Amino acid sequence: MVYLNITFPEDLKKELDLEVRRERTKRSTLIQKAVRTYLKLKHQKAVDVLLKEGYQEMAAESENVMKDFEKADRESWKHVD
């Protein structure tokens, strides 16, 4: 465990202290939870961006494959009775 010396605006410190009392915990514990939550959300947002890009790329590729087979499909329907 390391010790950090941080500064807070007075209004944020008051809100922090209110929440500490509500949760019956320590400031450091609540701040640690907040930082973990922030980092987890930030990581999830980055993953979501990568997934979205991947899905968009796959959709474009699927459309290209569909276009490639469109002519073959039309030809094969000519032979269906």
C-alpha cells in the first residue's frame, strides 16, 4: 500500500464525507472504489469502441461477400424449375 497526498475542492470533500458516513467506510476506501470504477468504465469504453469497429468491418466484409455471390445466385435460379 502506498500513501498519496491529494487535494480536493471543498464542496467535493463535503460530498465525499457525506458518502463516507452513508456507506460507513473510510475516505481512502471510497476513493479507491471510485478510481477502480472509473478505470473499469474507461477500459470498457475502449473495448466497446474496438468491438464496434470490428462489427462494422465485418458487416462491410459480409456485404462484399454477398455482392460476390449475387451473380452466382442469379445464375443458379435460372436452372431451378
